Amino acid sequence: MIWLAALGVAANRLAVAGIDCSIDRNSPIVIPAHAKVDARKQAYRLPDGSILFLGSFTIDADGAPNAYGPDNRGLDDIANAGSPGNWYGLATDAQDCGPTGTPLHQSTNDPAPGFYVSTTSMTNPAVQDCRKQRNYVDSTSIPYVALPKAIAKLDKNRGNLVVIERLSGGSPEFAVLADGAPSYGFGEGSIELATRLGLNSDPRRGGTSQREIVFLEFTDRMGFPASADEVRSNSSAAFAKWAGEARLKVCRQVLSPPPR
């Protein structure tokens, strides 16, 4: 993050026409590197508790009825759901549907019979059955993000509201935190959110490895999302309360890569 340091003290507190974006550089949220293909990354907490960072975007198919299936025929590669003894992305026949059991197949009463039951950290209190696909947030219809614990602590009943924007342009998009990500993760979201951002939404080949996506996470939260419209309504209200696009434009100056 050498280029950020070069911005100097002015980058710690940017203000335009009374709009403030103070970032605590003394206590950044540090995300570890992954192998040799990644570098250590940082997210920043604002005084109001919101968190801002510049990330990439990996497609998270979890929660989609046809996310994973036998013979690797789901939307995503079965390796992204775990492996025998550690199925972290699938419901299993263990008593708590935990990772050590055998993956469960959806029944004729589920959305995609024959496919595995694909899970998300957020669950539906109206279902309360870990063996049912409807208990989880559907990646194909709900705009959600998945973030590491260092950035956001997950709650199965409520998720933080989030705004996402591409540096290359376009309107901000709205999402809810609904799933976890690896400790080194720095930007992951649902198929529906990728589509709204104009990214390739194929879980096996889509997203972007470039750090070109602005993530803004609020302290405001919502319960299990019934629809994309409900997510937009809640997240856009939180965004407006935060000072909206005018403030995000100021904050983006801190995160944007240096000119080439």
C-alpha cells in the first residue's frame, strides 16, 4: 500500500464542501495475504463505524439451489463447497447439518431436486430447517456480499447493509452481508450482485481479480431478505443517512489507485 502512504496526511481526512471522510490509518483492518498470488490488504473504519475498502470480486454461488451437484454439475465447482469431512458450503446429514457429514440432496419439494443443499451463513427464521434449501439466501436472486470475519462478524439472523461501486463507473449497487469468506478474502458477492455490477456472473469464470470494486459496509442491518427490492430499500436508506454518493465520491479519493 505504498501509494496510499504517498498521499500523506491529507488522505487521512478529506473534506469537500463540508463532506468528511476521516480514515483511521493508525488502526487499519489488516487482511492477510494468500499464498504468493496475493498481498496483504487493508480496510478502514470510519468514525461512524462504517468500513471502507477497495476489493476484487469473486462470485459466491452459495445458497443458489443449483450451486453444487453430484459429478460437479452445479453452477460452481464442488471444490468451492469443501471436501469430505469439511463440507463448509453444503448441508449434510450430521445432526446440525455440519461439515463432517455426507452432503444432502434436495428432495422433490425443494427448488432443485437432486442438487446438494447449498448453505449461507444467514438463514431464514421462517424455515428453521437446515436440511431445506429455502433456509438459505439464494445467490441467483439476492444481491449479497461475503466478507471475512476481520471485516464483519456474521449473524445468522441479521446482516450488515452494504453499498458496492465499480471504480470504472456506474451507479452504486446495494447488498446485504449474508455469507462468510476466507480470512484472506477481500471482495466476494452473489451471482445477482455480479450481474447488477455488470460483471461476468459465472461462478467458475466470472468476477474480477483486479481491486476495482469499492465496498462500503454500514453498521445498519436487516433480517433475512425476502427479495432484491427489500435489500435495495434497506441499503439505500442506510446510504442516504450516511450522506450518499456525495460522501462516497470524497471517500473514493482515498481508495482509488494512483494515476498511471
